[in-house]
Amino acid sequence: MRNKVLYVLLAVGLLLAACAPQATPTAAPPTQAPAATVAPATAAPASTTTQACANPVKIAIIAAMSGTNASLGNWMTQGVTLAVEQKNKAGGVQGCQVQIITYDDQADPTTSVGLAQKAATQDKVMAVWATSNSNTALADIPIFEQYKIPQLTNGTFVNLTQQGSAYIFRVNPAGPAYETPVVNYLVKQGKTKFAIIGDNSAYGVGETKYQTDALKADNLTPLDTESYGINDKDFTGQLTKIMQTQPEVLLLASSEVAAGLIAKQARQLGFTGVIAGGSGLASPVFISTAGSAAEGAYFTSPYPGNDANDATKAFDAAYKARWGVDAEVHGANTYDGTNMLLMAMENAHPLTPDNVAAEMHKICNYQGLQGTFCYNQNGEGINSTFLGVVKGGQLTYLPTTP
């Protein structure tokens, strides 16, 4: 009798279990794409991978975080970080969170090469920003070519993309796109007497050449050309020589801090002509360093300013919310470059550095903050700039592009 009761209870239990509704497993949220400034024409659908990675995907930043060029490393870090944080918040790359590893090369090529080796072999990064300076970026190219790791840079030295590497990508125009428009504009304004002062790094030597070439195209030759070391602070000797030639225009092939100091010292020595140059002058650091001497200085920039359109306004708002300061050109170009890199990583299957580089080369018609990108086989993606002037202590863009 006891066994019979047990059998009956067991049968009833099985019957109830069979009739109960089945539990529905909770689905993992799909990976989302980051909020893009403008959806790129080449964007692939977001990855359907939903499993979290055991380890993050690593991106390195090698830049000058200290010394005279520290502002460049700071801007690079801020632009890259903002884009990565947005991507991670949206689910990461193929289900993986992205981690940034930062190195300070102090704008020194030897230091930079050592850090490039470390990033490639010890930290095993998927991609690298290397670097904020043209001379260090140039030194690092063989390392990343050897290990087939995509290298992004906002250096302007033309030769960066002429080394035969398939792994270098410039995220802004090369130097001539900065220097030729400003020279042509001033020549059209009737200026014929130019002098040049620039640093002796790859950047300064390159910008000096592009300025000289632009003058030559207008059948002009600089009255004097002077150079200095990238960490120099006193330029009175060079400026005194320049002023003896009585130029109408002083062209600066200089980084932000040096350009500001040169402008200030030139005015103190009595120079009353026009001060002009490329990306080094399109910066709040140039203005704050030069003070009143920045007023009236002409510059060129691939970034049209924070109020140019809805995309730049949104970027500026996000940048200011994250960092507490207004956005500027260096943060914008590294933000552009990082978003393209993240898109290439999303499209790379399997996710390897070599495949990421291959996907970077496929990017075309990408609408970034600086304009439309389309990468060629050398790693050049954009080639136009906007002309502006410092007015009322602000970067003010002229109504038409040069």
C-alpha cells in the first residue's frame, strides 16, 4: 500500500512538471555601435558577438606627455579616450572592451622606438597611436611594420607615408595642405617679403620646406630662414637676423608653445608685420602663450571649429563634458582617427592587427569632424584645410576654404 501511494505521487508530480510553462533564458544585450558623429558610408553592421572577452583589446598611445610638446600628447590622449569610452559604453569591439595603454616618449626618437618595441612585443597591442610628433612617428614606423601593427599618427611630415609601410595611417592632412593655402592667401593680399623660422625636428624641417615650396610656386624666395631646437625658449638671436631683412610676413614652422613664444618675442623686438603658419597656430595653446601677440595671426586647420556644424557642436559638448575644456583640432583629429580604427577593428575577422590594418585601407567616404576620409594605399585619408585668423583672442575661420 505504501509503495502504491508513492507511485501515485510520483506520477502526479511528473504530470504537473510536464504541464508547467518552460522558463525563457534571458538574452544577452546585442553589441551596439558607438554614437557616431555621422554614420560612415563604409560602416558594417555591428558585431553580433555577445560574449564578453576574457581580456580587453589593447590600443597604445605613444606621445610626448612631458616637456615642451606635452600639450600634443595630452590632446591625443583626450581625443582617443573619448572615442574609446563611447565605444566601450556601447558594448566594445566584437564584445571586447578596449583598453588604452599610454607611454611618454618625451618627443625623443630613441625613447619612442624603445616604447614601440615594448608595445608590440610585451603589451601586444592591437593598434597604436604613434606619435604626436613627426620625428618620433618616423622613427617608430619600422617597428610597427615589422610586427604588422596599424600605426596612426597626426604628424604632418610628408615622408611619414612614403616609407613603404602598409601599416601607417595619417588622420589629418600632410604639411603642404597647411602651408600652401596660407602662403597663397597672403600673396594674393599683396605680400611679397617673407621670412621663415622653424624647429629642427622632422615637423619643423618639413613645414619650412612646404612654406618655401609654396613661395617658390609664386616666384618668391624667403628673405631669411632660421631654425632652432624643439626645446628652445629664447629666439631673439634668430629673430634679430630675420628683422634685419625687413619682412612683411613671418612664417612659423613651429609647434604650439614655441610658436607662441616666437610671436611674443617678435612683437617685443618691434616686428609689426603679419605672423602666419599652419597647425601650430590653430591652437588655444598658441594664443595663451603668445597673448596679445597672437592677434591677427593667420593659421590653417582641417577642423572647421566647434560651431561649424551639428557634428562639431556635438563633439565639443561631449569633449567639454568629459575634459572640462573646449575641443580643439588635435582632439578632433585623434577622435576621428580612433573612430575609424574602432570601425576597422569591428570589421576585422578574425580580430588581428594585420586584419585591422587591411580594414583601415578599405575606409572611404567616412564623414568625420574634419571632412570626408578615403584612405589610399599609402595611408593618406584627407587633404584639405580651412583658413583662419586670430581675432579677439579667438580662432576665427574665414568664410571660404583656401
